[in-house]
Amino acid sequence: MTTIRDAQSSLTAWYGDLAAATGGRTYTSSGCQWVWLPARNRLHLMFPEKPTASSLRPGLAEGVRLGARDVYAWVNASVRPGVLEEFGFQPGPPLMWTHGLLQPTPTDKLADFNISIASSVPGARGADVDELDVANGAWPVRHALALDASGQPVGRGFARRGPSGLVSLHSIAVASDVRRRRVGTALVRRLLNEFGSTDEANGESLNGADAGNSVTMLPIVAAAGPLAQPFLRSLGLQPLGVGRQLKLRIPR
């Protein structure tokens, strides 16, 4: 059974992988865990249980030294407003957790696009290119890309599988002119294929109907704002809980 703590750990691991892949790092300050993402000049504070001024101050100072322009704080709903707001953090959209199993979808109803596992995106620039390195090497992350008939990218997204088998979805995005054509569903299914094509009990490779069934049995978790909820529900995911996200802009 997926818990809020499982979901928080999945998001923390995802940002940790991004940091390692892009030359960033993680560090702690009196019980607060921070993740520095240099590709976007962002610092993330990951689910502090009892943030205090003395625990926040050195972590923020290190972030400023590294060059952070924005600081995001991800907070469990049980942590009440207080010291973070006193430091200047402003509330953002709610952090809405969903979880469950992928709803079976007949393959003939999936999007008529080329969906592949890719380590590059045509036309991508800057941080988007740097972050694709997280889908290479030792990280348990895959990146899927959707191309239209002319070879133009119309969707992309990441998935990460943790040691418990839980698959977390990240940055699933689809071009506005092809939405409601199941591009997002096809992306998620292709990503899950990467993690669900082996019977882990005996190490045997699966194919055909067996492989498709294994995909729908993988537990999934996702964190997103309110606008993404209809899509996540269409996948078969259900509400797990609500957290908070806050943002601090570092003055220059």
C-alpha cells in the first residue's frame, strides 16, 4: 500500500537523481534536506518535519552561495504555516498526490504517434538538455518522447522506479494541439513498459499479453497541481493526499 511517506521519498529521490546528473548535490542543515539543481538555478527543501529558523538559515545561505535564484519548499500538510512564511516563502498551488495502478487501455485506442524511449529531444535547449542526462547511466529513470508524423516532438515525460517497485511519474507534458488524443496515456504506458517487462520473481523476460498485464500491475505515484488531476484520474490513479509547496525568490 502506497503511503504519503512513500510518495515524498519518491519525489526526494527524483530530485536527488536530477542533481547528481546535472552537477548539483544534496546537503542537510540541522535535519533539513536540500537539493541543489544548477541547471535551473533552483534549490529545493524536501519535506522538513520541524523547520526552524536555525535549521533554515544555514541551508539557505549555502543555496545563495551556490547561486540559487529560486527556492522551493515541499511540505507535508501536517506541517503548519509558520517559520517558512516568516522567511519570505509564498504559498503556491497545492501539492496533490495520486496513486494506483494503470487502467488497462486497448492498444487500438492509444495515440497514433511514435512513442519511444529517448535520451534527446529535437529542439530542446538549456536545462531541458542537461536534465536528460538523468535518463542515462546508473539512475533508475527513463524518458519517453512522442513524435508526430512529421517528426516533431508533441509530448515527453520521465518515470523513476524505486527499490520497492513503486514507479513515480515526473514532468509528463503534451502539446496543447494534440491533447485528448491519448498521447499522455501512451507516454506513461511506454515508460511503464521499461519497468514491467520482466517477471522479477524468476528474472524471465515477458512479451505479448503477459508484458502488457505486468505494466498494469505496477504501482504508480504522481505529484501534480490541480490542472493535472483529470489526466491522472484518466490513467486510473486515485487521490492519496495533499501537501503544500512554497516558493522563495532570492533577490539579486
